[in-house]
Amino acid sequence: MDTAVNHLHHRATLLLQQIAMAMQAQSSQGVDMSGFIAGYQRKLQEVYSEELPLAILRDTSDIILHVEGPAARHHAAGSGMVAWLCGEAEKRIRQLGMSAIKTNGSSAESAESDLRVLLNGLAPGSLYLGFSVDSAQRMAVQQQDALALPDGDVMASIRGAVRTLPLVQQFVEDESINPAISEAIADAQVRDASLMAAYHLSPTGRRGIHTIEISAPGSRQIPAAFTNRERVVLRESALRTPVMRAVASGTFVGELREVDLDAKRFHLRNVPGIGGIRCVLGNLNADTARKLIGHGVRVSGEYEADADGKPRLMRVQTVEPYQIQKSLQ
């Protein structure tokens, strides 16, 4: 199997062969090869002590964060910074993954409860953290059966959405987001969630981190470096005004269960005939939406639909209580 770990093992085999040849030459010809032998031994040690942990992450992770800065020193990263980054990454990966779900009602809730965000491990240089997404049910079966189960359609969609994250950086311009991102990430809900995940993961500079490079080993996306510059542009553009195309106006009813007050976003659930709509509050007071948590609401505004004509992302202009609980059960 063509994996990063197998490539390392092949390199290690070649180094061992070089060591053996040098030792044989030293023994048979009486030539001092100690310098060459020591050099090959140092390279072999580097392969297994430094490169192997990263190779394992590349083979097992959907997303890898490479953190650079004073708080991510080689072999001595601050525990507070690591704990914060793990928590933030899990939250944003989960939100991004769930943005790909188009199921409705209990199916969507089942998929959300089944999703697991896993920390695959850490590797030095400065600091690498690898994360993957998987199904709790799939993981339980694997504990009993050595044969890995293939991804279902839902998990494949979630994994695909998570792997779009590095793509965001190339559309961050000096003062705004290049609208061409709408072509690169066609699903409006995934696009907005990717932009918000990139914003939250971009360093502020206050935690001893100056750069976070994000890569998706299982995709063709090139690694992308996010700095405070990207954070500022994302805050001033995508955070305040969602990137949308071909908008239409409409009114929908559904359930409001939680609100991201920082991003002024919420997910309107159980919309009849649609499923879920990602909503951006815009200029509305976030406290207004917070008071409606746990209730049925009616929202009006501009939205972007998918290829089937179903709304995926909405810029909300009005939100008000609406008694729809019975019809949504």
C-alpha cells in the first residue's frame, strides 16, 4: 500500500543498507567509515523519531494543523495552547462536517449524534495535530471486526466538507473574499461553514501562535497557511456578510435550537420539505434570536439554493416566533 509510513520504511531500509555497506567496507578494506556510519545512523534516528509520527498523521487524518509560534516550541508546546486548539478544532470540524448534511428530522439528528471528531495524534516540528472524523457506529463495529467498513454516503459527505478547509486561503484577498470561491465550493452551506472555520482557526497572535498551516492529506488541496491577516479579512468580510450568489427571497419556518453569538449564525432545523438552512443574522440583534432558542420560528430574507432549488444559506432580515412544533414532530 502506498502510504507515508511505507515510504519512510523504504527510506529506512535504504539507510540500513548504506550502514551495512559502510561497515563491510570498513571491515574488509580497513578504511575508516565511522563518520559515514554515524551520519547514516543520525538520519535513521530522525526518520523514526521525528518523521514517523508525522507520517502516521498523514495516513490517518482528514485535517492536519501545523502550528508555529513561541507557544508551539519543538517537543515543548504549551498545554493550555494545545487544549484550546484541540477544543476549537473539534468544534469547527464538527460544524463544517455537519454543514454537508442534507437529511431532515431524525435522520439529521442521528447523523449529528453519530459523528465523532478524533485527535489522531501530535507530532513535533513545531507542532502538528491530526484530526479525523468517523462514525461512532462504524467505530464500534471495527472494535469487534478487523475488517474496516467503507464510508457511508453521509460520512463521505462530511469528510469531503472537512477537507475543503485548506481551499479557503487562496480566496482571501487583501481586503475581501474573492467571489470565485462560490465556484470552488458550490454548496453555500459548506462554503460559509468553511469560511467561519478558517476565521476561528486563524491565529489572533495573543496565544503565542503566529501561523497555522492547514492540510487535508486525503484530498488534492495544497497546504494553506493562515495568519492574523487572513483572520482580519475573514472577520471584516465573510463573518459580517456571507458570500452568496444567485440569491432569491423567501420565508421559511423551522426550529431554532442554538445560536453562535460570535458568528451570528444559527441552523434552522426541520424546515418542511427542505431539512435545514444555515442562517446569518446580519444586522439583527443576536439576543433576539437567543430568546427564541428551543422554539419554532419564521424567518424571512435572501437565500442561495442548491441545484435542486432547496435553500442552503440565508441572510435573515426578520425572525419571529411561530407555533410549528406539532407540524414538525
